[in-house]
Amino acid sequence: MTQSKPLAYLSIILFVFQPIIEKVQNNSINENEKQMIHYFNISVDFYSIGQGTNNDAEDELFNYINKVQKQFKITIDYEKHRWGREGEQFVYMDVSSLPILEEQIFLNNLIKMFVDKNKMAIVRANLYYEPQYNYLTLGIMLYGQNKERENVVLNYINGYEKANNVKINYGTMINETSIPEDQDKRYQFNLNELTETQRIEIINKVKELMKVSISEK
């Protein structure tokens, strides 16, 4: 494992913005919001222990998504990624349409919802930005489901460095398994050496590259 700085997050493995771009440009974001982690994409992994996934837990997720959509009159797009023979799947959600203050609440509610191991679900944040440290974290889903997106983002970062003569340091963390393609991986990009304009540009572009593109509704 190599890291640019220590990674300390919630005990549940998290590879977890109403977009902040307009707010930053308009100087309308308040001090509390400036310190908040801004979430873009969150996923829930429904797994099996030999008897299939927990269908009630899956229904609970979609009922909650529908409740939040009605409450805020928004759309939370999502993709389903099947990865096993017993109904195992990821549900990969774009939560950027939520108000900034609600993003953390949405994530916390999912964590509480699936803390019971009998529900056989793991919550991850796949893309998020920490303005306090200027860290942009990219989490790659298991089983290579997000490999194409990972490569596109890494190529973009490398190209941005060359085009703008800047250096974006990053560390990685891998939760190793016996099967390489089953490994969890996180990239943490350190944007401290960039200007605010450059940080906004990169955040916006990476968010676009990782955006949910399939509406399942």
C-alpha cells in the first residue's frame, strides 16, 4: 500500500454535491459547507453467502431512494451491475442532485440501513471531495465493474498534468484478496498545489467522467 498521506475514514469500507461549482464561483457557499465532504457517487453492494441476496434489503434501498426523490423533487440516477450467479449486484448512484447538506445524511442513512449483516449489503462512497484538505478520492468498485471509468480518469489526470505543467500527487489503497480483480481500490488525489480554478476544473471533469449514464427508472 502506498499513500501520499494517511487515509482515515469510517470503519465501514467507504469508497464514497449538489454541484459546488456554481456556488464557489458565486461565493454563495457558507463556511460550514466549505468544510463538508462533497459526495458525487455512492454504491451499495448486495452480496450472497450461498443463498442469494436479501431481496427485502434491495427493496428497502429503492424505497428510500424514491422517498428522497419525492422529498427533494429530484432524480437520483443509478446503474445496476450484476457480478455473481446468485443475484449479487452493485447499485451505483449519482447523488449530485441532492442539496449539499443532504449528501452526508443520505450516506449516513444508507450506512445505518445496512449495518445489520443479515441484510448482506456494503455501502461505499465511490467519488467524493474533501475541501478541508483538497483531496479528491476515487473508489473503484469490486470485480472490475468500474475499470473503464478508472482508466479514463487516470488518463485525464495524467493528461492534465502534462497540458498544464502541474503535478498532482496521489496515493492508493488496495484491500487485497486472493483474486486480483476482486480487490477494492482507492485513489486519493492531492489538489493542494493547484489553484482554486484548476481544482474546480478537475473536480467537475472527474465528476463528469464518473457520472451515472444509465437511468434504470
